[in-house]
Amino acid sequence: MKIAIIGAGFGGMAAAWDLRKAGHEVTIFESADYVGGLASGFKEPNWNWSVEKFYHHWFQTDQPMLDLIHELGWGDQVLFPRPLTVMYHNGKFYPFDSILKALLFPGLGFGLDKIRFGFVGLFLRLTNNWKALEKGTADSWMMKWAGKNVYEKMWKPLLIGKFGPYYQDVNMAWMWARIKARTTRLGTFRGGFQRFADMFAEKLRESGVEIRLKTRVRFIKRVPDKGLLVDANQIESYDKILITVSPNLMAKMCPDLPEDYLQGLLSLKSMGAVVMVLSLKQQLSEQGYYWFNLPKEEGYPFLALVEHTNFVSPENFGGDHIVYAGDYLEEGHEYFSMSDNELLERFMPAFKKFNPAFDEDWIKKVWVFKTNYAQPVPLVNHSKNIPSIETPIDGLYFASMSQVYPWDRGTNFAVEIGRRAARLMLRSN
Ligand SMILES: Cc1cc2nc3c(=O)[nH]c(=O)nc-3n(C[C@H](O)[C@H](O)[C@H](O)COP(=O)(O)OP(=O)(O)OC[C@H]3O[C@@H](n4cnc5c(N)ncnc54)[C@H](O)[C@@H]3O)c2cc1C
């Protein structure tokens, strides 16, 4: 078969790998001039490693990704350090990434709330019945079972941070999956995710996959007797096509999809993200903390501060210290239209809260990355609203972050859904 894949993110590349191995002719169309999609990175001349534009790490439970890396022969390139995640309480930060640390966290006191927190955590780790949990919201479930105090201190800030105005609409299965899959050790690829993406693209090319960068697909249509047509600079015909872009872009690319499938795509909700990356002359968190969870009501102008070089060594970045300040935001939020300088002015006062000695002089360089498709919002009974991978157009397939469920989206699940889509494409061969 002659197959086109739209998007050279990890989903598209994983699908291409399996389809090519099965002997098909595969072409990937990618609008950017690089591979890796949302997990791509960049590099300064004095850095040996790249830095992801949006903070990225893996969990030890990310089996589809780890399996793929082993299959590609790069298992020795994966590192799993144990960086420190901390939680805010009364102006201070406390380690919060294991059961023991959670039990010692003073934010919940040491009475009934701590016990409820522990039992709810244990129940969610042990149960597999997410289908029952998706029938209600995380807001109401947590309020009922963890109690108002625990919910408001621990879980509500997380939901508000990730889902903003939708925080009361997100279903409890999302929260279950998030708690279930987390590990204290976090993973990365030696050299950064971009190195991994580039190596993967190279391997695909060697195996015969054609990757066309800087090639934006405008339309896809099925025309009787001509097959599936891809319009990207020129019009070409394919037997099967897999699309890995956002549901919104998919709807624009394929306006001939039947109305109910199109409506299904357009009714899916998601959040965007704005992330500032700074290279600093000095370490920001002297305690060596990696990930700071920040409650918005305490006036922080962003949701998370992540000191990447407290996860991987600053030696990989010529001694620079890399810090992310990021937030998930709804479309139209003012951060999307602010200039990099305006954002820096807004964010800078907060850096002193992580280290009172912080000074503007520490900043070597600043980058800002924005995307309007960063985090799907799973509403109640989401499993019934997920668009099928096999679309109603014969030979046309769709695999995006919005179909990853109940697990929270990530490169691991991009690989999983990409490979699942490839299996479906092969089965109906
Ligand atoms: C802030 C943030 C933090 C994250 N943190 C993590 C993390 O810690 N760990 C983790 O594993 N994952 C994380 N993720 C999620 C992860 O990046 C994604 O789940 C994954 O990269 C999605 O891969 P994909 O292939 O499905 O889509 P994408 O990576 O979005 O790939 C789609 C590709 O399609 C291309 N494209 C779009 N339109 C067209 C067109 N018209 N023609 C041709 N090509 C087109 C795009 O340029 C893109 O390259 C994070 C994401 C964000 C935004």
C-alpha cells in the first residue's frame, strides 16, 4: 500500500515504523522544519543536549515508549534519575513525590485529613475500575471522598492549574489515571527528546520512509476512482492516510467527513500552553528541587516552575541552568498575545520566591513557546465521545492526543495510539 502520515510527532513516527516494517510505502508530511512535534527541543551552540520547548519527562510506567526504544536498540540511552517534586504550603515548599513524603507534608495536618488523603490515594492506586469513575467529575468525587479540606488543598489547585475554567467539568477517571501512572523516578533520553526524535527520523529514512519537512497538508479528500488525495504543494493519491494533528485541524483538513464525526471533533475541548524557558548563570533552587507545583491563588503568575538542570546535569548545557515557567491556558488568554518581554516582566518578580537572591543579571537568554493544543479536557463519560481512529471516510485514520484515554496524554501514549492506528490500517488491508 501507498500510505501517507500527516505529522512527524512521536505518534506519526511510531505508526510509520510499523507500517514500513510491514512492507508498505510510507511518506510523512510535516509542516514544521523539524520532527518531534510537541516534544521537540532546541539547542544553544554551547549545549551538548537539547532542551524541550515544553518540559518533558517519562514515568517508569511508560511501557509503550520504553518498548519502542528497546526495539530501536537505544535502551542504554534512557536515564531515570529521581528528581524532587515539591508542594507549596504557607510560603514554603515541601518534597511531595512519594507516599512517605506525602505523609510528612504539613499542609494537611496530621489528623483525619491525612488519613482520608491516604485512603483515597490508596484506593485510586488499587482500583482499575475507571469506567465507574468517568461518570462523575473529579471535583464532586474528591469533595465527597477526600473531603473539602484535602480537596481544596491538594487536588483543586492541580485541576485549576491544568484545566482553568473547565476544572469542575473534568471527569474522575482522568484524576485516577494521573495518580495511578506516576512514578518517583522520571525518565529522559540522553541528549534530550529532540536527539531521540532525530535519531528515530533517521532510522525511518534508512528503512525507506520518506519524511517531507516544511510540507503543510491543506486538504484531504476521497475522490471516486482516484483514491485518497493529499493536497500539499501538489496533489497526490494514497491508499491509506493517518492524520495525527489536533481535532480542530483535522476538521479543517477533511471537511468532507460526515457531519456527526465533524461535530464530534469540534466538540472536544482542550487547553493551550505558554511556557517560558530561561537559561540562567546560577542555580535557582538551591535545595535542588526540580518541579514546583504552585497554587494560583497564592499569586504565582504561572502553574509550574521546573528547573530542568535539577533533573539532568547543567554540565550538559555548558554550565547553564535551565528553568521553565509554564501554564495551561484557555484560548484567548492574554499570555498568548503578550510579547516575550511583557511575559518576562510579568514572571520575573515570582522568581525571587524560589530564591531571594535571584537577580535579573542571572538571566542569559529567554525563549517563549506557545501552543493552543496542549492538554485535552476529558469531560464526564468521555469514553463515549472519543472519535474513532477509523474515520467514516474509507482508508482515512485519525490518532491524536484527544483520543488518548483514560490516561493523560504524553509521548508514551502518542506511541501507543500511533502503533494501534498502524495495526488497524494493516488489518483492513
Ligand atoms: C506543556 C506540555 C508538557 C508536556 N509534558 C509531557 C511530558 O512530560 N511527557 C510526555 O511524554 N509528554 C508530554 N507532553 C505531551 C507530548 O508532547 C504529546 O503527547 C506528544 O508529543 C504528542 O505527539 P503526537 O505525535 O500525537 O502529536 P504532535 O507532537 O502534536 O505531532 C503532530 C505533528 O503534526 C504537524 N502538523 C500539524 N498540522 C500539519 C499540517 N497541516 N500538515 C503537516 N503537518 C502538520 C505538527 O507540526 C506536529 O509535528 C507535554 C505537552 C505539552 C504541551
